[in-house]
Amino acid sequence: MGKKIRVAIAGLGNCAKSLIEGVHYYRNAPDDEFVPGLMHVNFGGYRPRDIEFVAAFEINTKKIGKDISDAIYAEPNCSAPIIGNEKLPKMGFEVMPGPISDGCAPHMKEAFYCYDPTEIQPVDIAEVLRSVKADMLVNYLPVGSKEGSRIYAQAALDAGVGFINCIPEFIVSDDQWAKKFESAGLPIAGDDIKSQVGATIVHRVLVDLLIRRGVKVEETYQLNIGGNTDFLNMTEEDRLITKRISKTEAVTSQVPYKIPVRIGPSDYVGFLGDKKICYIHIKGKKFGDQPIYLNVKLGVEDSPNSAGVVIDVIRAMKLALDRKIAGRLISISSYAFKHPPEQYPDSLAYQMVEDFISGKRNR
């Protein structure tokens, strides 16, 4: 088993910032006790300190050319600092220009400080991945990056590295893409990362609880607001098609019948910064056809919520590479993503991951 996990990132936004800071924050986490914030300290022999970031691709001129450890603090990143005033050590890898493609909506060019393609040319992603000896590529592009996500997925294939798709573009859940990676002998995990404790996982658990307790769920909605660039990007409805599908199916997959449902981002409120507020409403009928109403408000720092899950997905991917497992990683995808190839109840998906770690399950 290799000691280090060499990770490249496409899109160095708030989620990547929290992940990179979190890996440093937990570098000395002890194996023999519960560590707040981590689902696993030891994941099949790999610990947070074993993760190294060896490449990053961006379109932001304030990030390109800087060491990764410095670039994560450039605008418009605004997530709460996990390491306080501590300074990250230099990583020795500069952020490189990636293709713009559809990764920047027209209304986001100024907010993302998007480079001028007449002045800066994107690098050959596959060549960079090979040169830094990356094990895997994590896709953190903005929601709605349909073509951009596929450019990076193809580059991962060309470079012979694993691919983790954190955004709601259906790549891992697409049979054609899954076959490409399986034929190449490479693992993939996705699509659309769940938060550690976020709107989707809370909504899923509540709906599952009600159904298991004999309640007929009649209708439900989930409304989310936030102030980071993710929410600003999603004010363009055309970029939300797969996002709404992903979030909706994550919840309705727990209901054995059709119900009226509305789930998805609702508004951008700039002063919230990286804070996300979620409102969940569920209406149903219990014993004797008597009504039950459940209303929940959840407030979180958005980006660390993602990082707390991706830190496990990275290590699951490395185990798959060590074990020469190709194609979809069903267990970690079902547990960690909203739109996996196969949906399972969260309790079962959790056990599937534990079985994968121990070797009882091969994907």
C-alpha cells in the first residue's frame, strides 16, 4: 500500500479550500479515539495526513500562478478558516489555467475573475496529471459545468488516474462513462457530493424515519439559501437542471410512491457568505389518518460540510487503486453522493462502506 495519496483538483473554490485546510488540521489526528468532525480517522490504513495536493486547475486570475496553499485564500473564496491564523506550508505546486468551457456562466465572469483566453491558454490537463504522478482528480467545478466536467473526466482517463465527481453532472451514473473507466482499469466515484450533515442527508433521514414509522408522506419541499459564489452561480436557472434532479432523487428514492416535491437552491443572499440556510417541510398522515407536519431549519458553514465527506472519498478511491478495482465504486458513491449509480438507504450504504474498507466488499 502506497503511503501518500496524490490528489489533483479541478476548481479551487471554497469546497477545495476547506478540504485542503482540513487535511492540514487533522494531520495529527490519533487513531485510537473519536475525533470530532471525522467520519474515519483511519480509512483502510490511510489517514488525513497521507493526502497530498499535487495539482490544481482554475480560471481565476487571482489564483493562477500561485502556490496552492496561497491560492485558496484568493477572492472570491470566503469559507470560514478551519486552521485559524495558522499558515499552511507551501505545497510546491502552482495553480494552472484550466479550460474555461462552460465552467463560467456569463454573469459570473467578473465574480470568478475569469482569465482572458486571448492572453492565457489552458494547460494540457492529462499531461499535467501524468507529470505530477497524480492518483486521482477531484472535480469541484461550478454547478452547470456540463462540458467542463467531461473535459476533466476525459483527461483523467487519458492520464490513467481515478476520477471523483463532486458536482451534479451525471458522469459516474452514466453507463457510457462508467464503461470507459472500467475498460481503462480506473475507478470512479460520484455524482454530486452530499454534505456531512446538510440539507439532503437530513431530509432523506427524516423521510425514511416517517415512512418506517408508518406515516404516509403527502408532500415535501426543501428550500436553500446562501451567499457564496455557488449560490450566485445558481441564480441562472439553466445551470440548475441536473442539480434539481440530483437533490430531488436523493430524497424521493426513499419514498416507495410518488409525492408532490420541490427541492433545490432558492436564492442568493450575499451577506450570508459561506453560510447556508435550509428549510425543510414535510406533511403526512399518521395513525387514524391524523395529520403530521414537520418543519426544520438547518444552518451550516457550507464548504466544510462537503470537505468532511470528500476526505473519505479520496481514501476510498486510493484503496480502489491499490486493489486494482475498476469502474464505479458503488459503496462510497451510494454513501457520499446525492446521485450515485445505485441508491441505498443511508444505514445500508454506511455498512457497505465499512465492508469495502475491510475488504468484504470489492466496490
